[in-house]
Amino acid sequence: MPMHHQLFAEHALLPDGWAQDVLLQWNVQGQWQAIQAGLAAGPQVPRATGPVLPGMPNLHSHAFQRAMAGLTEYRSHTQDSFWSWRALMYQFAAQLGPAQLEAIATALYVEMLESGFTSVCEFHYLHHDAKGQAYADAAEMSLALLRAAQRTGMGMTLLPVFYQTSGFGGSAPSQGQRRFLHSTEAMLRLLERLRPACDAQSARLGLAPHSLRAVTPESLHEVLAGLKALDASAPIHIHIAEQTAEVDACLAWSGQRPVAWLLDHAPVDARWCLVHATHMDAHEYQRAAGSGAVAGLCPTTEANLGDGIFEFKTWQNHQGAWGIGSDSHIAVNPAEDLMLLEYSQRLSLRQRNVAANERQPDVAQALWQGAVAGGARAAARPIAGLAVGQQADFIVLDAHHPALAGLSPEQMLASHVFASSRQSAVTQVWSGGQRVVQEGRHALHSEAMAELVQARHDLLKT
């Protein structure tokens, strides 16, 4: 096997736990071919400079919002909320063009890779031009995201967003939403247009009904039927129960809470990702977990928007699948989101080490492995860790980093999540068997960040 298709690691986090003296081998397609523990290092085999971890899937991203991160941190209402933030976001999105979107996404994906995210589920709703008219190629904005992923080496699950109404009961969309809108037929045509483009770069194509307030029951049924005809295994993501106002509005419209309504009226199963799902009652937690759907948790964004706290322990008790996303990208770092997920539970329950359990008492390991497994399901791609047949997406921690030096691999992971600056301990990142980050930097870092700065400057001056 060519030398660049293998790596020896003193310690590697496999699906069943830490293993020692591991030879990792992958094929030219970038998939794991053999993973063997307890071997002596061959003299010519490259050696990892620290523990090897599976790459982290990012299951929820609105790429363009990275350019506005930090720009809404001032009081604009007596009581600011998600809804006042959304109004500012609409203003920012109004002038964004394909070139700017590609520049922002390229820089974002560089940041993601440098922090240990090796794939992304792009929940993409900015489809049309500033006047709400379709581009000559209706896929123009989607293709910008695919180009950014290909340029950086980021694994991609593209989720075009289906958006039609501004509220429950089919209320008319607002001016700020005009760039998002599609008829059911137009959305299905867009999916047909995008499928070969996704296949050409091994990206996965799915669908994202934006939320129950943004689609009517009839349209949801029709678009899901159309998606099934195109690809019955395609992933389906939806924002749901993110804010209490949304829950109240759904109750007023239907007499049911959002998650309960969805479970009763849609074929929710393991293809689905319920993004946020912050406000569920006990019965919804049980039913949603039992459906096989993944809870898409975005702790840094949910904290930034004041959404509330997901009852993670309840979800765990029902063996629910879950993963993490950086969503609005107020922070871009899997360790940061995992730390905040655990800390939010500690603050809520006034306990420590909440994510641990009897089977896995190590908090950082339980968090990392749980997020990889759930994120892979949500992405509908073979990225579920260091296992034969999965994609060779992995990161290497710097064993000489001051926060990690001299520690066991378990302690190194815990220090990476809880005690380092969380990104600085990542030294290498590999995506599909290709090294995309070396000594903590992506080859495109400087160029991509300059393009981001220019795009943000242009948007803010308009």
C-alpha cells in the first residue's frame, strides 16, 4: 500500500473506545480499508504526532451567517430575542450575491476544518437574487456552496431549504423572506438539477423543509413524496421547537406542540434531523427519540439567541441520537459546542459530568463519540468514525501542546474539550484520506480569510 495511504497512531479513538498502537490504512477513494490495533510500527510508516480522533460532522450550518457573527450584539428592543435577531439577519442577507456567498463559505469551511469539523450539512435557504427572482441558473447559490466545499476539501451534505409561508396556517411570506421561496414543483426541479453536481464531488443531497411555520401541511406532504421518488434514502432536516413562541403559535394553530404534530403527520424516521428541538414535553422526547430521528443541537447558537436549554439527559435516557452544528457560526469549533452542551446541562441540573453514563463514564469521550455517530446519520454519509468502510476523516491532536503534554489519551481529549483553547491543540486534519490541515493551518487560510474580510466589507457598506 502506498505510504501516504497509511498512518501509525500510538493512540486512536475507535468506535468501541481507545486503542493502542494502531495502523490506519485507507484506499485511493479515501475510505478506511484496514484498522489494526496492537501492532508494532513499521520503519517506513508515517507516525501521528498525537492521538487520532474521528473527524466531527457539523450537522447544521447557515454558511452566510458567519460574516455577520458578532454584529448583532447590541440591544435593539426592550427585550431582544431570536425574532429581533432574525430581522437583522434578513437585512444582512438581502444584498448577498453568489461570489460573496462562495467567499464566506470558503473561509468558513477552512475554519471548520482547522477546528476538527470534517463534513457539513448546509441548511441552505438563500436561493434567489436580492429582488426574489430566480437566477438564470436556479442552482447558482447552491453551486457556490458546492464549489467552496470542493475547494477546501470539506465533506458536504447539501440541504436546499423549502420555504413558502411566514407562519402557521399559510400566512403570506414577508419581504425579508423573498429570497427563500419556492413552489413545490420548483423545489423538486432544483433537487433534480443539483443531484448530478453533488454526485460529481461525492456530496450528499437532501432536503430541508425550513420549519412547520414555513410550509403548509399539503406542501410538506407533496415535497416529501417528490423527494422519495428522487431518492428514498435522502436526509431530511427541519427546524423545530426552537423557541417558545413557535410552540405557542403551533398550539394555537393545530392544538398540538410542533414535534408532536410532526410525528403524527410526517414519516419521521432515522433519515430526519430535528434541528434544535429545544422545547419538547416528556412525551415528545420519548416519541422523537424512538423514531430514530437525530436531535440537531447547536449549543453556541442556541445560547447566543437565548433559545433555551435542550433536556439532554432526558434524550439520553431514551437512547436518542444526537449531533452538533455550529448553525449561525458565532463560534466555529466542535469542542466549543461540546463543552457548552455539557456546561448548559450542569447549570440547568446543578450537577457535574452529565453526559457521562454507566457505560461510558468519560465525559469528553461520550460527547465526541455520540456527536460523531449522530452527525454521520444526519449527514447520510459514511463518516461514522474510524471503522472499515467509513470515510477516512480524522484529526490528530498535538501531544506536545501544553494543555495535553504528558497526559493519557483520555486526558488529552478531555483537556482538548475542557481545558485548552479548544482549537490550538488540533495539529492535523484529514478529509477523505487527504490531509487538509497541517500544523493547525489549512493551505488556503490566508487567502480565504482575506476574501471573507473583503466580502464582509462590501456587504456592510451597501
